[in-house]
Amino acid sequence: MTNRILAEQQETRRPRAAIFQKCQKFTRARELIEAGIYPYFHTVESAQEPEVVCDGRPMIMMSSNNYLGLTSHPKVKEAAIDAVRRYGTGCAGSRFLNGTLSIHEELEQQLSQFLHKEAAIVFPTGFQANLGAISALVGKQDVIAIDKLNHASIFDGCRLSFGQIRKYKHNDMTDLERILRGSDGRAGFVVVDGVFSMEGDVADLPGIVELCRRYGAGLMVDDAHGIGVLGRDGRGTAEHFGLEDEVDVIMGTYSKSLATIGGCLAADADVIDYLKHHARALIFSASLPPAPVAAALAALRIIENEPERRERLWRNANYLRDGFRGLGFDTGVSETPVVPVMVGDEEKVLYTWRRLFDRGVFASPVLYPAVPPGMALIRTSCMATHTVEHLDLVLDVFAQVGREMGLIN
Ligand code: PMP
């Protein structure tokens, strides 16, 4: 549409309702596009593999949460296709009413076994699992303590609950204790990411468990980035620390290692039963379609049977992190396959991103509010299916761009 037609349309348009004025005033995205540093919604035209085609160009994907590389695994794809053949494309209703299929129940049984919990419940997404669990469990009189760097869905779950929300400094047990000590006998609930999704560090679960025990608080771990990645058998952060019995609720997503979409909660049977009947994000939303349920089931089987994928993932993660550090980059507190490169300034991150992108490396700029103000970073994440050649190329491009941007000498 030409500018003249647009201008004419705007002139003849009825006045905008006040509610939309903020949309008219929102120019940031357009400004970034004009400056050539808009990093969002770029079109990937191929599967989430180490090499992708993006905006028509081949690139190395360093931004995917497909940690084990299972989104293109033939068994996972076949399982999804078979499920569509048998059950069709959707459930057309909530789990609560018509939308519970036999494969939902099979996945719940497999997940509860895998996560060493009595029961599990499948959600349409991980985001909804957090919204549903927190808003259903936390009442007006309850105190919920959350790490300041937890995922947005935990913050939103807290907003939907009527509880007293208290944030503690990132992984700071003294600050968490201050909150739990001050909760004056009210029921306490600690909710924490197992692996922090932008920083790539791991929650101090032993410290948290100790405090929860001392102050009688419940504990929920969002293990979106831990399942399939941490622990000897890939059961996540609780397994990594040998604390599976101490975590009351494990939340998981299938949008990362499990190679599809969907979420879950695993806990004692009475807790799951309560959530099945009180979590509004479950009850009032359509159930997860057959294809992702079957894909998650197949991915879970592969996680159990092919531990070498997890080993390859860790070899890659350590190689990349050591490579960055060797070049002089600041990778912060990363200790997992999530490896950030700290930049600080937002504009600088966007120009760094652009130069990486132009040289064929697809990494993600992460700005406020996903990280605290002034702590902008480039997030990279490894897959088991990256080769050393991919990672060497990425390190090479980062070295060139890092020098140009003054991030390293
Ligand atoms: N928790 C964390 C820590 C996450 O990183 C994400 C996804 N980015 C979610 C929850 C939400 O999961 P989903 O993608 O399944 O909605």
C-alpha cells in the first residue's frame, strides 16, 4: 500500500478509541526495522536443526531449545503422523469434558513414572501449566516466594493468584530465608526455575529444599530447561541434586527437549487431582492435540533409551562455553546448554545481533524485561546435533563480531 493511500485512509478513519492510543504511539518496532536492527519474527523456512534457512539464507541455528535434536527424529515424526491418522487433528474441547484421549492418559502415566511422582497432568502449554498450578494452589492468605529471574509464566501465575507475592534476589538463600521467616505461619510456597532460561545457571535446590523444610513451605520447580538435560537419566534438576522426593511439584514443557509443544505438572496424586479440578488454564482451554501428545511420548522414550544424546549435548555445551570464555567473552553464570554472552547495553546487543545474523549465525538478543535493565545479552543454546564444525564456525563469527563491537580484545 502506498503512503498516499495510507494517509487518505487515516484521514477518513473514525477517531481511535482511547484504549488503542497506545498502539498508535508504539513506534519502537518500526524504528528498529528502519535502523535495520529489528531482531524478532524472522522467518525460518526449515526444520529446527543446527542448519536452517532463514529469510532465504542458510544459517547456523544457535537459538533453539531443541536441546536433544528430536524435532526431526523419524520416530517422533512418525508417532505424530500416526496419532493424526488415528485421532485426527484436534480434540475440540477441554480435557475436563470431551477432550481426554487415551494417549493423554498414556503420556501422564509415562511422565509420572519418568519424573518419579505419583501422578501427572498434561497441559496445552508449559505457560498454562504454570498459570494453572500457581493460581489454583495459592490462596489469599498464602505467601509465594519466587526468584527474581523466574520465567514470565510464573510471574503471571502469581498475578492470577490472590496470594502475597514476594520476590527474592536471584539464587540468594539469605533473601529467601528472610521471606519465609517473615511469613508468620501463613502457608508458604516457593516456585523456582530449575535452569534459568536466559542466564543458564541452575537453582540452588539443596539450599531451597533446606529452607522449605525448615519453614514448612511447599516447593515447585519449573524444569522447562532441565528435563532431558540435567540428571543422570535426564529427569531434570531434582534428579541432578538427588532431591526428587523433596520437590512437591515438577512443572515441565514439551517445547524444548521433548521436541513439540505442551506442558505438564507432576506431583502427589491428591495434588494432581486437586489441580485437575481447580486449574482454570486446564479446565477452560482445549486439550493438547493428538500429534504433540504422541510426539512427546516418542521423545520421552528416546530420552530414556538414548543417553548418548544428552552426552553429546553436554560435550557441545562445554565446548561452546569454553570457546567463548577462551576468546574473552563474559558468559556470566552459565553452567548448562544455555550459554549467554553478556553485553549490557541494549543498542549494542541489537547491533551485535545484526552482525552475527549477517554472517550466518542465528542467536537471540535478550532485552529487558526478559533480563534486568542494563543486563542485555545474546543468548545461545546448544543442540546434541550440532557438530564441532558448526560450533567452530560460530565461535569464529563471534570472535570477529566481538572484536568489532569491543566486547573482546
Ligand atoms: N518456563 C520456562 C522456564 C520457559 O523457558 C518456558 C518457555 N520459554 C515456559 C515455562 C513456557 O513453556 P511453553 O513454551 O511450553 O509454554
